[in-house]
Amino acid sequence: MCFDPGIACSFGLQIEFNGGEHRVFREFTDKNGKPVRFLNAGKGYALTFTNLENRATLALQANGSVLHGTYNADGSRTEVATGHNVIILFTTDSPPGPSTVQYVGRVVYRVDPGEVFTLQKISGKSTDICAALSQ
């Protein structure tokens, strides 16, 4: 997957995925069969990030992560990501990107019906992948 400059980082960014076959997805419904929440858990992907300008790379091992999501009445969803997660924020998100960050800990965010992310709470360690690839 490749992102043009200004989308995921100030420079062009390539992300390569390996693995990820040990994930479990479950969706839970109310008594009327309407989805109300979901769970996505397991060992994720080994990721390799490449700065397409200077060819610097950063490799992350596949680690465990859990994503709990709740569907809200307004069409948005609230998601809680724990473990090892990479979140890419675009200029339309809050806070506005471009940014690509690995979080090891807990991140809470809201996703509106147009897929715009709003970070609400972060705890744990974070690694700015764009900054790491700029050096």
C-alpha cells in the first residue's frame, strides 16, 4: 500500500503487510438482529514502512492487538484499540494529519459515518513513524 506525500506522512509512504492470518472478528447484535458492537482480536501483521523519498525503512514485528467497537445511534462508532496498533490520521481527522503512529497501550477514538477519526484518549507508548523515517 502506498500513500502520496501529505497523506500519511509529509513524504510518500509505502507499507508492506505480512502475516495477520490469526485474527478473530465477532459482531454482536441486539434482540432484533441489529449490530451493536464488534471485537477484532489476535496477532496482527508484521509491517515494513518505507519513506519513498530517502528509502529509510522501519520494520515492526507482528504483535497482539484487540479492537472493541460500539455502533452509535448517530451512525458513528466508538473504538477502543489495545495492544500494538498503527493509526494513520489524514488532514480531515482530529487531530489533523498527516500522521502515522504506532501505539502500544490503549487508544480511544470516534469514527463518524464519513470515516473521519477523532482521537479521544491515548495511554501508553507512542512511536511517530513519520519522524522515525525522516532521520
